[in-house]
Amino acid sequence: MSITVKIDLGYEFDVKAKAAEVFDVLSDVPTSVSHFPKVEQLTDLGDGVYKWEMEKVGTAQVNIQTIYASKYVSDKAKGTVKWTPVKGVGNALVGGHWKIVDNKKSTGVTLAIQGEIEVPLPGLMKMVVAPIVEGEFEKLVEKYIDNLILRFGGEA
């Protein structure tokens, strides 16, 4: 028995780095992911598909490890990096996109993430567990953004 926790996050921020540099970092999946906290392993499955294995969170008795794969497609002309969930890998489906806009003196960055994480707990636990899982995921993404902002010379 398991429960499904839905994730839907959106962020917008401006950084000092040039749009080309921001695109180069965000479109290079291993480089981008190196800024994401608590990634135990990132595996290149080929053809733009990467498998993410997050560190286990929780206690020794009750813990959750999120594992999923996404296919990445970058379009420099449009300033986008998109990823779509790959079914059948791990316990989550995660998709989303980066949008990079050259504002001349700064670079505008938009991040959207949608996902579903299967947590192996009884349905009765959903009211307790869902907000915790959502909160943890949100904290990781916010730390990721903070790390990228530092990488790009700060917010503009």
C-alpha cells in the first residue's frame, strides 16, 4: 500500500550572470544537478535521460528514498531546458522546465516542477506524510536555487 504525494512548484528570480552562461549550466544536467542538495547518485541512462537517486530521509525505521528518471531536452534559441518523467524507474515521476530570458543587465530565470512521489505507507498516513514530503521537496528545491544564485554571482 502506498500514497501519492503531488508536487507543483514554481519560482522566478533574476541573476547577474549572462544568459548564455546560465543556459550552459542549466542545460548541462550533471553540472546543474551538482548544485542540488542530497543527491546520492545521478546516472546518465543515455539519450538525454538521467536517473536521480536522492539520499534517504527519515529515521532508521521509517525512511523514504526518492528515485526517478527524466528525459531532458534543451533549446538554446528558446532559452529552455525541459524534462519529462520516464515511467517505470523508481518511485516518482518528475517533470518541469527552466526558462532563461536575457534582460540585458541581468538574466531572468523561471523554474517549474511538477511531480508525483509514491510513498510506501498506508493511506491513513497521507494527511500526516504529504505535507512533510512536500515541505522537504520544497526545501531542497529552494536550496538548489540558492546554490545556483551563488553560482551565477548573486541575485540581480
